[in-house]
Amino acid sequence: MENFKAGFVAIVGRPNVGKSTLLNNILQTKISIVSPKPQTTRIRVLGVKHDKDAQIIFIDTPGVQKGTDLLTKSVVESAVSGMEGADVILFIIEADKGWTPEDKQILENYIKKLQKPTILVINKIDKIQRDLVLPLIEESTKLYDFKEIVPISAIKNINIDRLVEVIKKYLPESPPLYPEDMITDLPLKLYIAEIIREKVFLNTRDEIPYSVAVEVEGIKEGDKNKNLLFIDATIYVEKDNHKGIIIGKKGQMLKKIGQQAREELEFLLNKKIHLNLYVKVKERWKEDLTLLRDLGYNQIS
């Protein structure tokens, strides 16, 4: 494959800047879970874009955030590891918020230290007037020597194709690194758990903090129908009142979460799904090393 390129691209930014939405849009399938709440992505997700002249392996890193518990440390370590292993970094900021102190902190603490080819992505340009984009680009050029600056709207699909072409310029020449039919390395259990967790986020009110985790404890094919999957999953919370909110009056909230997760999983996996959901209270689960590893936070040491 002459002049073919392949390489790793880390998508980096603070929580809720649109990293997962951008990845899902580029791949035109759902790899990362998305919710309007920050800190949705906790694990590093790999998604592969196959083009005729390049293979772009995206690493959707969790948002860089502050915190002292084991879970938060794992999330930050995962983000840093994703950056260190990348050939190119996509650093995302929001057009409507401009450069926040958190953005500048990521720039100083990570981007400048790693010295990797970095493309600045200004997302959510649909939220501001067009004449405000140029001043933001000019401000950005003074902060760091970005290889390129690309304004986009991930949700409105503006400039996404151009961004993909810009990324290709900075990839190393290489044969494909993954098979053509592979779009993610996320194990099925984690993929299912993430979809369920997304539905919890989307359906529960602000009383539910980020003290929710999902563990898929069993996946079994039907004995006679191989197109049927039986899935058992547990939603962990830290307090009894959080359990009550997720279960809801007469179990209606849990039923709604389960129905939405089942419908989406049936669409994504192209199988019939029988989903059993349970809710358990486990105080301080974010400090439980064994459980965190079971949940897929492998970066914890």
C-alpha cells in the first residue's frame, strides 16, 4: 500500500467539550456514550476510521478533571496514557466558552510538555456568531504553535470531513494496523455497561451524581436462538436514596432505563436482547480497587 498512512490520534479536552460526539460522528456509529452531563466518558475508548488512503485510530480519552479518589485518578491516568501513545493530538475547546482556565491548564500541563503534533479543534461553532470565530483563532495562535486550527460543529456535522483530511496530513506512513471490519477494541461487556450507564445519566435528575457504575455480570446466548442474548447487569450507587431514584416509583425509572438500553443494544448489536437490571448500594465503590478493575478501569495501579 504505497503512501498509505495509519496512526493513533488522541482526542483530548476537559469534560463535556464534545469529544465523544465528535468520535461517533466521524465513525458514523456509536462507540462512545454521550450525555449532556460532563464526565460521561471514564474509560479510554478506541475507534478506527477506515479510509482508502489512511487508517485513523482514535483514542477518545476521558475529560481531564480534578479529584483524589481512585476512580478520578484512573480517569486522569487513562487520559494521559492516551496522549502519550498518540501520533497526533486533537485538543478540543468550545467556541461559545472560549479559552477557559481548565483548557489553559491542560495546554500547560500536558500538551506543551508532550510536544506532539497538535491540532486545535474549536467545537460548537454553531453556538456563536460567525464573526467571533476568527478572534478566537487569533487568540489560540498566541497561546501555542498548533499545527492547524479547525473550527467545527460535531453535533451539526460542520467541517468534520475537512478535519479528517487535516488529521491525515500528520499521520506516519504505515500499513493498516487493524482489520478492516474492526471499529473498536472495547470488550462487549464494557460496551454494554457504557450504554446502560448512558441511559442512567439521561433519565435521572441532578440528584444522581457521578457515583453510578455499571457491571455486566453475565452475557449468555440463547440455547436454541443464537440471535438472542441474555444480559445481567448491576447498577452500583453509593447511597440508598440514589438507589430509590434509579428504581423510581413502582420501578418505573429502572424499567425505562432498561427499555431504552435494550432497544439501543438491539439496534447496535443486531440481536434480540433480554436485559435484567439490578441496583445495589456499595458505599465508596470509587475506592474499591477490585471492583474498579472489574468495571474496566485497568489503568489503576
